[in-house]
Amino acid sequence: MENIAGRAAHASRRVERLKIELPVEALRALPGYARTPCDFAPALSGIVMDLRFAEPGVGLLVSGGEASSEYAARRAVSVVGRGATGLGVWTERNFHAGDYLHLDAVRAAVPDALVAMMGYVVDVWQLERARAGGADAILLIPELLGPYLERMTASARTLGLTPIAWDDGGAPRLL
């Protein structure tokens, strides 16, 4: 993945700000945290729809006003209605125009769907935020985490989240 260090640096700076605004204790008090995550593995045998509003090197994929939590929820309802077996909701802002509020809105709109939080995960706080947002799975990028992948994978499982990564063909797979 090109420029993975730059993406990790952006993610780290954002997470440090968010950890101050919403510490782990506050995340654990959110209603979504009480939801028990489901096993995401069944979603992988079908179509996991990627919900993002921008692509690195391409830019915005929708008009700026459409990159909202409300639009993410509408898209989720639509793709689940068309047979998606899982949803990958990008929460990374700088490169995919995502937000944690998109995750919250998607979970509220499709409460029974299998949902993965997608982003550049660099801190356990992000796993806690995924759980608070009602995620069932979390994208972990081996190239980004390097020697910390095993520890982050174990932490995800401890929180009940299914850790996933991209395979060489660009499809999600279990870690």
C-alpha cells in the first residue's frame, strides 16, 4: 500500500485528539457498546459492500454534501436490500471521507446487518470505538501494524470483534 506511513501518521494524530474528547470509559458507556458483536465470517462468503465516499488518488466519489452519516445509512439500507451480506464502513476521514458517525448511523439503520469498521487502525482506542459504534468486525492492515498485528488482533478478539484484512485480490479475509 503506497504511503502507508503517511496514512498511519494522519490516523495517529486524529486518534490522539479523539481519545481526549471521548476516552475509553465514555465509549464503554455508549449504548452501542452493550451490543454483543456477531461473528463476521458468514459475511465473507457473500458480498461485503464497501461504504466510503472518497478514494486515495481519486478524490471524492460523491458530492461533498452526500458524505454524511445520513447518506451512509441510506446506502447501507439500499445495499443490504440488494443482497449484501456485510458492510464495510470507512471511518477514516482524510483519505476516504469517512467518520465514526457513519458507523453509528449505519448500525442504527440496519441493526441486523454484519458491519465492519474500516480505517487505518493504529490504536486500541479505535477498537473500542468500533465496539461502541456497533461493529462486528475491524479491518487491520498487516503492512501498517507490522509487529503489532498479533497484539491488535488479540485485542480485537478480546472485545468480541472479528479481525479482518484484505487478501491479495482486494477481498476481505479473516485474520
